[in-house]
Amino acid sequence: MKAYMSVFKLRLSNGLQYRTAALAGIATQFFWGFVIIMVFEAFYSGATAQPPISLTQLITYVWLQQAFLAFVMLWFRDNELFQLITTGNIAYELCRPSGIYGLWYAKLLAQRLASALLRSLPIVTVAFILPQPYRMPLPSDPFTFLLFIASLILGLLMIVSLSMLMYISVFVTLSPAGSLLMFGVIGEFLAGMVIPVPLMPSWLQSIVYVLPFRWTADFPFRVYSGHIPKEEALVGIAIQLIWFLVLVGLGRLAMAKALSRVVVNGG
């Protein structure tokens, strides 16, 4: 654990240095946030039936999505890890006295955390002071906010576990682009990053609720907005913890199996 914490701190410190990139990302995320909200506002203005989620809750959903994008996006990648696998330099990782799974997990976790620390606070702060209907409201009470923080952290741990499965799949496919496309496109859609889960048709929701992806983004954001009641949120946090343990277990097994078949040629 000491080695993993050292790697985590080093990568976190390194990630916090990219402030210019963070400013560009903030501008981009504000642009997309306004565009998405305008689309939903137009959609709601012509609705003839009661929507499954209110416009205010949906606006909150969008701003949280933009603020914590680094926490929840599956296409967030570390090209260095892809190169280690595809070029054979994984041999150097195998020489380290620490497990590869824990080492890579610490790296990926620190990268996402550093990116979110630079971007989330400015976006959330501005979203709180925007004019209506673009303003994001505060949580209904402190307990709801604590539930949101707990679910967001568990969602982050889950998304890193899912990302680890993506990197492990490259040992088999040797195609980072293919693995990234498969996990990124499918995973983010099922997480509610394209269409919020409450707005999906019922048959698709039944599929989404079985899979782990929605627990990384959709669940924390709806907890904050109050769309998910506190009692249901407590049960959901327990389910998140179970999914996290399952994903880490699967990842470790998959990593061990992949490494047992690794062949590195050359000097």
C-alpha cells in the first residue's frame, strides 16, 4: 500500500500542474452544458405529459455531469499504459516489486482526481449563481449532500475499476482504439451520459438497471437533485459497494490470467 500511495501522490501532483488544459476544459464544458440545457428546455416546453424528471432536476444533472466529467467519463485514458501493453514494455512493469493492478489503479485514480479538482469547483460555483432557468440549486439538506458525496466517491472507484477492465482487454485485442471505443461508447450511454436514464424508454431502463454503469454517474447525480429519495439512496450506496468489490475481483482475476499468457520477445 505504501508504494501505491506514493504513486498516487506523485501522479496527483503531476496532474494538478496542467492548469491551462483545465481552463480550456472548463470553457468547453460550459459550452456543452448550455447547449444540452437549451435542448432539454425546448423539449420540455413542448411536452404534453408529465416528464419523469423535472427540468430543475435535469439541469442539476447536466451541471454535475459537466463538473465531474473526469470522474465519470469512460473514454478518459492513459496512453502510457496502452503503450506499455502494445510495445512490450510491460516487461518493465513485471519487474517491479508491487502488483500491476494496484499500481495502475492508483495511477488512474490520481489522474481523474487531479482533473476533477481543477475543473469541478469553478463549474459548480458559476452554476450556483447563473440566472434561471440555468441555475443549479443547492441540495435539499446536508444529509442529501453527504449521500451525494459518498455515492460520487464510490462511483469514482467503480469507474476506475471499469477502466481497468478496458486496459486488461488490450492484452487480448492489442487494439487500444477498439477497446476504448467499445467501453467508452457503450458504457457512457448506459451510464446516462448521453440520455439521462429517467428519459430512456422502460425496456432500456430495465437493461440499464441490471448493469453497473449507471451507478457511476446517473445514481450520484439523481441523489443530489433529490430525484432518488434518501432511503433508496442508502440502498443504492450499498449496491455500489458490492459492485465495486465485484469489479475489483474480476479485474484482478482477468489481470492474472492476461499476465500468465504474456510473451515478451527481444533483448
